[in-house]
Amino acid sequence: WEEVEAGESLLRFAGSTVVRVVNVVKVVIRRPLDDGMRLYEAAQRLPNGRVRTRGLPLSEKLHYQEPLLSAAHRGVAEELG
């Protein structure tokens, strides 16, 4: 429910079922010479202290009507502190 209140997801009806809709931006950070090197999120520390292995590019949920670039900047800022 917090996602809906924060504008990160929507609930829609599909017939008699409620469907959660989430829009996500994926951020690929690479070197300027594009030698194949990419920056990936190695792990995610959850609020309970548990660590989840990721090995994926950074991804961020978009807020309602948020531009993609704005969400990408927000995601990088959150990860880098």
C-alpha cells in the first residue's frame, strides 16, 4: 500500500482481478570509450539487515508522471548517497 501512496505503483482492475502496475527505469553506467565495462549493483541491503545479491544494472521505480531522466538521477543519488 505504501507504494501506491508514494506514487510508485498503481492498482488497476482487470476484470475481477486487481493488478499492480509499476514503471521502472534501468540505468546502465559505462565508461566513455565503451570497452564493455559496466557498473552493476552487486548487492542490496534490506531494512532488516539481510543482504540480497543483485548483479544487475541499477533500477528505480518511477513516481507518477515522473520523467525517466529524473528517476534515473534520483536512483543514482540514492545509491551513491
